[in-house]
Amino acid sequence: MTDISGVVERYLAAWNETDADARAKLVADLWTEDGGYTDPLAAVTGHEAISALIGGAQGMFPGFVFTPGGPVDGHHNLVRFTWNAAPAGMTEPVVVGFDVAVLDEDGRIVQVHGFLDKVPAS
């Protein structure tokens, strides 16, 4: 059985990594080669595209830190979890999301289906 909490920790670490080369390595270690990410604002496939998407989100929300928003749950090859994002040191999240990750037999992410529960007004 895959350590699903560990998968989510590594996933959030990728979203928090601001160094492009280090982030690319985290993404490559975590996702399968043809892995994907889909949320209401994006649909991308492959390591380069996922890493670029994360970098773009960091550009939109500079200084934000992604943290777990509650317990991690999973069954079979599925993991679901809530995450929060806010500027470092801020206790109230500015952005809240809910993701469902599909894992392969080795515990790597095949696909993430993301939902945005709370986003700042534009």
C-alpha cells in the first residue's frame, strides 16, 4: 500500500518549490511520464507542463505557501485531500482547494483532478 500522506506531502512540496530545477525534479519523481493535472483553470500533461503550471501559479500568488487543509483519505488507487494557500505566516487561507489524485501501482501520480473551493475575488 502506498503511503498516501507521503504522496500528498511531496505534492505540496512541489507546489511550494520556487526553484524551477528543484521543482522539475520533484514533479518528475512524483508524476508518471504522461501524468496530468486538471482544474477549472488548466489542463496539462507531462512533467514540463505540470512544473510550468506550478511556476505560473506561484507567479500569480508570490510568497504563498501551500499546506494541508485536513486529513488525507484514500482507497484503491485514489487519494483525496484539501489544501490551503496563503502568504507565509498568515493563518487564514486565501485559496482553498480539493484534489483527487489517481496513483499508479508504484504510488506515482497518473492524474490530479483539482477543484477550487475558495479563490480571491478579482
